[in-house]
Amino acid sequence: MIRRVLALVLVVALGGCVRTRTVEFQVAAPEVQSNASWTQSVDVSVVVADLRSDQLKLGKSYVRGVGGGTGEYSVQTSKNMDAAIKQGIEAEFRSRGVSRFEGPAKLLVNVSKAEGTTWVAPWNVDVDADANLAAKVIGADGAVLYERTFRRREPGKGEVWTMDTVEQGAYHLQRVMASVIRDMVDDERLVLALVKASRR
């Protein structure tokens, strides 16, 4: 394993082209399990739209070789992330007791930023992830009852001796995106707007 990673940082450092790695984007499972009273009053249709120009992009990886040269990887998802984010949002609501997802309330979520970055050195891996979701609660009459942008940017440390070293920023992005979704579902004003919008 050590030999493989050292070979990676050496080979990438010697090459000038940008290589591409592909991973499957998934949102981490909910950490909270509860049954709040408001959940029985909510019937919400979740709609997610990815507004980024490159909907497959997850980020970049920069590799510094043992000789001081550098190389670059482009990391992308195998399919658009909007479906995974929608599933993650619905999973967070379910973990709190919501069971209806048909409306009349509508939660429109726009993905404006989702980027994970990895910096690989011979003996160190740093990661950073930035996720931005703009949420809007819409009633049956089309009126906007609440809107807010939720964002998190978190640096971190990656593991050096792994088979997927250059993808670690993308995996860190998945965890950060899950945190953004939790922030959204825990927003009291958003919840109140959903309760109001769910009244037929």
C-alpha cells in the first residue's frame, strides 16, 4: 500500500495532463432519530435543482510528488447529484417522523455550490469541502413562505495510505453536504413554513 501511494505522487508529479476520477455521490445517513410533534402536520414535496454549470463536477485533487513536482486530478460523480441530495433531504425528514412527501407544501432546493478539494503530499492529505443549498418553502397557492441559503465550508485531514487518496475531498463533501441538509431540516422557521404550507 505504501509503495502504491508513493508511486502515485511520483507518477502524477511527472505528468502534465489532468486525470479524471469518478465516484458515486451519496449523502451520509441521518444521525438524528426523533418523532417531533410537527412532523404529523407536514406533507412536503421535495424538489432539488442543480444550478451549477458542470453538474458532474465534485472538485479537484492536487498531488505533490516526492521530487517537488505537482499533478492534478479532476473528480466527478458518476451521475447528477440532485437525486442523491433529494433522497438525503427526505431521509432527514423521515428520521424525524415525517411520512408524507406529496404536498401541498413544496420545498424547492437549489444547489449553487458543491465542491471538495484534496491536497496530497507524500506524507500528508488535506481536504476541504464547500456546499451551498438555497431552500424555498412554497405553499399550494404558489406563495413563497420562507427562503434561506444554507452553507458550510469545512477543512479536514484525510488518510494517507488508502486506495482512494485523491477522492477523499469528494467523500468529505458528502459528509459536509449531509451537515448542510441537517441544518436545513433543523431550521425552526423553515419547519413552521412547511407546517403552514401543508394546510390544505
